[in-house]
Amino acid sequence: MSRIKAVFDALHASGRKGLVPYITAGDPHPQYTVGLMHALVRGGADVIELGVPFSDPMADGPVIQLACERALVHGTSLWQVLEMVAEFRRTDSATPVVLMGYLNPIEARGYEEFARRARAAGVDGVLVVDLAVEEAPGIAPVFRNAGLDCIFLLAPTSSGARIRAVAEQASGYLYYVSLKGVTGAATLDVASVADKLAEIRTHTRLPLAVGFGIRDAASAAQVGRVADAVVVGSALVSQIEKHQNEPAVLPELLTRQLGALRGALDAQ
Amino acid sequence: MNDQNLPDARGHFGPYGGRFVAETLMEPLRQLEEAYNRLKNDSAFRAELDKDLAHYVGRPSPLYPAERLSRSWGGAQVYLKREDLNHTGAHKINNTVGQALLAKHLGKTRIIAETGAGQHGVASATVAARLGLKCVVFMGSDDIERQSPNVYRMKLLGAEVRPVSSGTRTLKDAMNEALRDWVTNVDDTFYIIGTVAGPHPYPMLVRDFNAVVGREVLRQSQELFARLPDALVACVGGGSNAIGLFHPLLSYETVKMYGVEAGGLGIASGQHAAPLSAGRPGVLHGNRTYIMEDENGQILGTHSISAGLDYPGVGPEHAWLKDSGRVSYVSVTDEEALAAFHELTLVEGIIPALESAHAVAYGKQLARQMKRDQALVINISGRGDKDIFTIAKREGIELLK
């Protein structure tokens, strides 16, 4: 059983909701990423989404764009991100790690080579933002065969036919984008999220994580009522941006910030 | 594979093209494709488009026999396809008129566009003004600096020009920002992509709207010299003017075709915008094509004196035509383009856009290798009025600002 499935099964059995933080690898500097990952686990992370920086993050808002730029200034590469995961795995063999990013850095290194190395490093899943299911047949099987879960996005605009097509190729969980927009957008309409999740559940039994627009304990709790897990990214990355010049304080800050969300989710 | 029948149903040109975007845009792109496939065969839509092309754009544009230039170069007979004479001064309007009609039929009330040199931004603002649609143009802050006349033109036309200061602050970043806006405002907004790149169906529909250029050249060649041209030359940034000229003639095997990329300071310098000449296949802005990237798959900054060619990708159909060998892709440097800019201006009294000057520069090399009874068509994709500040500055002349 994959580490991701095990985590969601355990959450389900205990009636708890998953908490999935996102940070960009290499932000504010590659040397801090592993420490921040452990800090997220202390704050209550069930799964970590680790961003692979890309020069042209077209689905991301300004916060994560700048995180990518900070990471790329220090030359953070795909292979380095895998080294970070391998280092994280030395002391944490339980928390699933999902790489989130764009297709080109992976294509540039070759899909087979990437999948093999990612698995060896201890990566559990891959979420490629600009890989829609239509283009996935030549790529997703390579990841799956290496033992990586393929996590796909669903959106408010996804039709029933698309939801079925996506669910067929997905494993681990599905990531529902709560709004039409980029990461870090401000508005979140919980009622419409609830409606769409209900529709998605008629097509699949995969766990549903919801992201985009979750910034604090209140919005996490609201979404937690209808989703299996909540994803929080830009709110954490904003902290990293704010304290980029005093990175020593970041682990404690992120642990506390995520802890507040954990508390709100568990209080329901 | 027949070059003229591409893309396939999923938007692929061989291994290139496709639809690599976040999930939110997949359904809107499918709807756009469906609407386009329905409307392109609709006689009322075609009549409306033809009417706009004739009476608003000013088509057909002349195929001008450049006799002095031909004599001076001493080779092939040179014909200039005068897209610079279109309304707004470039081929870009062929596409924006078509996409604006699509927007109208889809009931969208807001237009967004990305622009590099500003020509596509102006052409988008123009059609938006005419249809009473709100228009926002995304433009890299570096490009705003070097193309100020077009920025002002867009503002006069009622468009909002939004500076993009992320990344390299040029065309690619403007396109990222336009995609972000579209994903946010997808319900009421139509994204008019200005080149034959982006996710399917854009490379196909932008090509189709520009193919009027090649269709006219086919007819005008018969009228002027009673046969097909021997060679076609066009500049390639994203490649919309080139594909518009080439596509209707692809099946005529005797017609040689040359796409001219921006060689910048020279291919060897690395300071250029020539992905077909010096890049490799990758995925950018929703399609697989030749791109300029480093070994880690990060997109590289580009350099060209011409803002309209300053783009690290290229339309996927060009990637296919390069691999199939049907079209030859070459490059000329900033200096060669500048020299051609001056030469055409002085010899024929036509001030070309710096983009088009790249085609002229290669056309000169090519014409000299051709016989006097051969015909060479060069696409003058735009006029150079927008570039006079850039050129004056480079030559140390201060113009009134």
C-alpha cells in the first residue's frame, strides 16, 4: 500500500481530516528546506506538498511566483529537490511527500530517469499542474510503474465526463481547486465547494483534498467539514517571504501556524 | 503525414502542440474549440469575417514588386507582401478581428491579450474598442519601456495596459500573466492569444485567421507573374505571420520556405531568441514545442532588438515543419536586421518593423543565390513606425519624447 493511501485510510478510520501544507523547495534557500519540512510535520502535516520551482509558474499567484524566483536564484534544481526529500526521509519514514510543479523541468530530465530517482529518494506522489489527463497517457504510467501516485487537479469547471477521466488515471488523492483563479487568491465559497465535492464523490472514491484560498484556521475548518483534506500553501509561503532574511525563526513559525490549522480541523 | 491537415483532433502536430494547462482551463478550451469548429464552417460567420477583413482591415494587402531592391540585390525578383499596410500596421489584426468575432459569438464581454512589441496589444485594443468590449493588455515592463508609442496607442483605444514585472519582464511573462487572469475571470473573459502558440486550439485558429495572407499570395502570384513563387521568407517569433504565409502553400512542393528567427547578438553568444535554431523540445505556455531552456528545464531569458521576436518558444506547427524538413529555419542577428531596416527604407521607401527586417535581411542573402527569373516573396509583417525610438536611441539620436 502506498504511504499516501495508508495516511488517508488512517485519517478516515479515526474520523480526522488531513492537513496538507505546501512549500516551495529551495525557498528561501536550499539549505533550509528539509528543516522546514520537519517543522511542518511537527505542526501536524499529514502529507507534504513540496513545490519544484519553475521559471514560468503560470497557475500560481504572486506569492508562489516569488517563492520560485527566490529558489531559482540559488539554482534549486529538480535533482536537488530529490536530494532534499532523501535527506528528509532519513529521519521521517512516515510522512508522504508529493512533488508539485510543472512539466518542463521533469521532461527536460526525462520521465523514466525522474521517476526512478524520485522513488529512490522517497517521493510518494507527483502533481504536475500543467499535465491534464489528455496529455497524461504517455507520462502518468511511467510514474505509476515506478510506484509514484499520480495526483491530478479538478476544478469548478470540470465536467462530469472530465471528472471520470481524471479519476481513472489518478491515485492517492484528488486535489480540488476551490476557485477559478491562481494560488493564493482571496475568495472561497464553501457552499459551492461542498456542492462540487458531492458531485465528484458520485464519480470516485479517492480522497478529496481542497486547496487554493485556504489561509487560516477558520477557512481550514470550513473546508474541513466537506473535504477529506485541506491544502494550505500561499499562507505559509507568505511567512517564508516575510522572514526570508531571518530563516532561523521560520521552523518555529511554520510549526505554530500549521498547528493552529491542525487545531481547528481536529476541533470539529 | 500531410502537413496541411494538422493538427489532429487532440491538437497535436506530430509530437508537438497539445494542451498543457491547469485543469480549470481545460473545459473553457474545449468550449472554444467546439465553438470555433462550428463557426469556421458557418457561412454567416465567414461572411462577417470577410467583410471585416475587406472594409476594416483593408485587405487584400498588395504583393508589391520591389524592382529597385531586386536590381540592387542582383538575384531573384523580390515581392513584398505588404501586411504593414493593414489597419493598425501589422498582420496581427487578421487574427484579432477573427478572435473578436468568436468572443462576440461566445457572449464574452471582456478581452485580454498579451503583447511583446505592442502590435498585438494594439490590434486587440482596436477590435475591443470597435465591439465595445473591455480590454486589458498584459505587457512586460521592459517592453513597455522600449515600445512606448504602442503603449500610448493602446491607452487611446481605451485599453488598460498592465505592466508585468515578474520573470524576465518580457513577452513570455506577459503570457503567464494573461493566463493567470484568464483562469481567474474565465466566465466573462475571452483571451485573444496573439501568436500560433499556447494550448490547442489557439495554434490552429490563429493560423487559420492569418492564412488569408498565404491565400492572397497564391492568387496574386498568378496575377503578377503567372506561377507560384519559388521561395517564401518570413520572420518567426511565435510564428503567426510566417505560418499565415506558409500554410496555404505547404502542399506546393516547389515552393521553398524559410522562417527567420532572431539571432540577437549571434547564436554562439547565447544572447538570442532562436529556439528552432538552438533550442530543444519542451513544454511552455500550454504546448510542446522547441524552447530555450537550461539543463534543468528552466526557461532561459532571450535577447532580440525586436520585442516582437523576443520569445523563448515558437508555435508547435513550426516545430513540426522543422522536423519534417518542409520549412528551413535560419536566423539573422540584430545588426543584420538593422542594416536591412535601413536598406528597405532607403531603397523602396518602406519602413519595416524590426521584426520584418529580419525577414528582409535573410531575403537578401537568399535572393542573391537565386536566378533572375525566380520569384521570392518576403512578408513585411508590420511597419516600423513603432521602432523609430529604439533605432534612434541605438544610433545616439534623441527624439522628442
